[in-house]
Amino acid sequence: MDNIIFGIITVIICTIGYLFAFKLHKEDRYKTAVLLLVFLGLILRVYTSMDFYLHDWDEKYHALVAKNLMQHPLKPTLYDNPLLPYDYRSWVGNHVWLHKQPLALWAMAGSMQIFGVNEIALRLPSILLSTIGIWLTFSLGAYFFNKKVAFLAAFFYSINGLIIELTAGRVATDHIDIFFLFFIEIAIFFSMLFARDKKLIYNVLAGICLGAAILSKWLPALIVLPIWLLIIYDSGKFTIKSLVIQFTILCTLAIAVFLPWQIYIHSVFPLEAGWESTYNFKHLTEVIEERSGPFYYFADKIRINYGELIYLPLGWFFWKLYKSPYDKRAWALSLWFLVPLIFFSAVATKMQGYMLFTAPALFMITAAFYYTLHDHINKTKYKWAIIIVLILLIGLPARYTIERMKPFDERDRHPEWVAKLKELNKEDLSNVVLLNYKYPIEAMFYTDLTAYPVLPDQEKIKDLIHNGYQVIINDDNNIPEYIYSMDGLVIIKLTP
């Protein structure tokens, strides 16, 4: 019931706030209007992030690795103290964990180092970065189009349900994709500033951010390179020689940011690093973890994530590009969306988060289409049809925001099983093993336990006790009789 009350309050406040922001934008008070968009977007992100438990895929794994990084930043681990045999290739149960690039994990670890090991501290970096993205989208929209279009694009970013869900860790790839989105967008933002002002510092920052994007989620970040080239060339301020020099600086700085970690892990953890490299390439030719889909998977998915009418703005924009084939800014936006679409459509493994970093381009294209239609509303006898399309261009994404945030659902945001785990933390658990517990990853995040979902054989349990570990068995009403006859065990009931 509490979730519904706070959900209703959040929706009412944000609805009033967004209406007022649109009023400000019509009065050309863009600075205040965009600041209001940023503030309201922050409210939506904070509200959705206030699930006081870890989500299954993939947040709980990222959370535990980030917690362990607090103790040893250069050794990512899932099971920090593996007591049972494990497969180094299994990213859901191994020791050294290199399944993702480390930047987002380091940021989450740093946040928890400051604010404590808890869900909000874990999600805080994503909340901040995806909120800043609202302002970045406005800035880029003003460059590619104008402030009017930029404001609407920023609004779409502010309310986008998928971005909000990922920020809150509710869906797969969560904080990793938020970092990837942010650093690609800010790299393009600094590229735009460099094209405008010719200040070297902006190119340096673009290169660093490109490297950070790669250190967040690997090589698809290279989409920044052709966009950089088009933006810089479009400015007309650079000779071919200076463009080549600056491009070299950009690439060199990006390499300097992401390459040391790759060299390090292949030197220190060659087995795990080698496997993960192979595993990454397998996504291209094999369906991994049943993440399959037809070749049109992403073309179809964008209607869900950005509104069913997204194909109208895209069709209009590509027709416009066909009519003006030398518009470099339009080409930059087109490549931002088309290259990832073509590439990821061709690979075997498919997940909706793969295309998230193209979202700002889609927001800007949709906003530009909206105002093109709006400006022609009085020039056609089909005024009613245009009005309907304009309403749906905003209303459909807004509907998905509500569906993804779930503000009117009864949700248990403080589950009992989390409270029981936290109760265990009143004692020193550094030498305690919890067995037969179905939330082992969460148990290791909320406590200092080493936890497993399985119940090993009698001899292995005896070995653990012999080696000085306190063994706790979770009673799920299905444990074998021999457990009750063993000495040195503690049997408790944690399973809800």
C-alpha cells in the first residue's frame, strides 16, 4: 500500500512539474525549463530505485562484485572466499569475475565506500549519470537542431521507462548500460564543444570519455569515432592535417584509458580473461543464455522502448537525409542509430540493452519530427490527424514510463528475507558458511557470510567444520535426515 501512495504522489508531482516545464519552454525560458526536467527526472529515478532488495538479473551479481572491490579494487571477485569447487567459466558462481568491464563496478564500490553497503548507494552512480544525461541530451539537441527540439528530446530522456528501469537495476544489464550510455553521450558532447570552440581540452575530454565508455562495456563505444569525424569536419574549422592530428590524440587517449586494464587482467588472471574474451566473441555467432531473436528484433523492440510511432520519425528523418545527402550532422545522428542497429541485428545473441546508447539520437529525431508536424498543423486540412499523432508521440512514451515504474502496483519493497539476512549481521560472520540458501549472492552482499544454494555431501560439510568454519544450514523443509545427526552445525530457517 505504501508503494501505491508514494507512487500516486510521485506521478502527480511529476505531471504538474512537466506541464510547468513545457509552459516555461514555450516562454523561451529554457534554462529553467531544462533544470526542471532534470529535477523531475531525478525524482522518477529515485522513486523507482527505492526497492530495498537486489534484483535478479543482473544487479545482484554486479552488487556483490562491487562490494568485494571495496577491499581489493584490482581483483574483481564474485565468491571472494570460494569454499566449494567452482567453474571459472561460470559468471554466476566463480571466483575471479571478469564478465563485465570494471568502470561501473568501481563507481558502485566507491559509492558504497562513502555511503555504506546498501541498495541506494549501489544505484546512486547510475541515478546521477542518467540524470545528467537529460541535460546532455538538451545540449546535443540544441547543436543538431535547435533549443525547441532539444527541450523535447531532453523530456523524452527524462521520462524514458527503460532508462529509469535500468537506473533502478530492475532489468538485465542495469548499471553497466547506464554507464555505457552516459560516456558515449558525453564523449559526443565534448566532440561538439571541440568542433565549436577548437579548444584542445575538449578533445582530450572526448578521448578520455571514449576510453571510459569502452571500459564500461567494450568496443561498441567506437561508434563515437565516425560521429566525431562528421562533427569536426562539419565545423569547417580544421584542415585535413589538424583533423588527423586531433583524431590521433582522441584515439591515443582512449587507448590509454582502456588498454591498461586489458593488459593487466590477461597478465594476472589469464585463465578467466582468456575465457571472457572468447565468450564475448561467441555472442556474435552463438545464442548465449537463450537470448535469441529474429534479425528484426531491435527494429521491433524500439517501438516498445520509445513508443509505437517511432517508425514515423525515423522514416521522415531518413527521407530528409536522402533529400539532403551532404548534411553531415544528419549523417552523424543517422550513424549513431543505424550502425548499432545493423551490427546488433546481425549478431546471434540479442538483448534490448544492446541498443540503449542510441537512445539520445532517437529522442532528438523524434523531437525534430514532432515540431516539423507541429509547424504544419495549420497548413493542411487533416489537422485532426496531425493532432492525434502529436499527442501519441508524447503519450505513448509516457505510458511506458508508468508501465515500467509500476507506481500503482502493490509491491513489497522491503521483503522479509532481506530483513532476516540483515539480522544475521549483528555477529561476526567472516568465518561462517551458509548452505542450502536460495539467495546466496544476496546473502553475501548483505552479510560477510560465504553462501551457497546447494547442500554438499556429508564429507564436504565435515571438511568445512574441520577447517574451522561455522556451518549454518538453511532449513527449507527438505533437508536430509543425516544433517540433524551431525555435530557442529547450526540449523536455521531463513527461506520465506
